Amino acid sequence: MENCNHEVLTVAEVMELLRLSRPTVIRMVAWGDLRGFRAGKQWRVYRDSVEQMRASHAVPEDLPFSVPCEETA
């Protein structure tokens, strides 16, 4: 049997882990790209779904958010 982690994260936690905006995270859950659910007015996302997304779209942790452009002569 597969080891399932049913721990849930808030949208804010997912935003930080995946470096995405709030609307993008909510859209990904609504479209089924991330497994999650709505609890009242709040969204929750399964941690295993987020970890799977991070693994499939691996980005080095030390990569800066913006890379300065080098000027060419």
C-alpha cells in the first residue's frame, strides 16, 4: 500500500513552497493540478501533492528570484 500523507497546508504555505501567487495556487487546486479542497471560505492543499509538484518541477533552492541581466557592449 502506498504511504499517503494527509497533512494539509494553507494557500499561504503553498505559495511560499512553490513560489507562486495566491490566484495561481487556487487555480491549480480548482483545475486539479494540486490535490486539495475548500473548507468554508478557505482552501487547503495536501502536502504530498505539493511535494510531488516540487519534485517534478525541481528548481534549485539557492536560485534567486530574479537574475540580473548582463549588459552587452
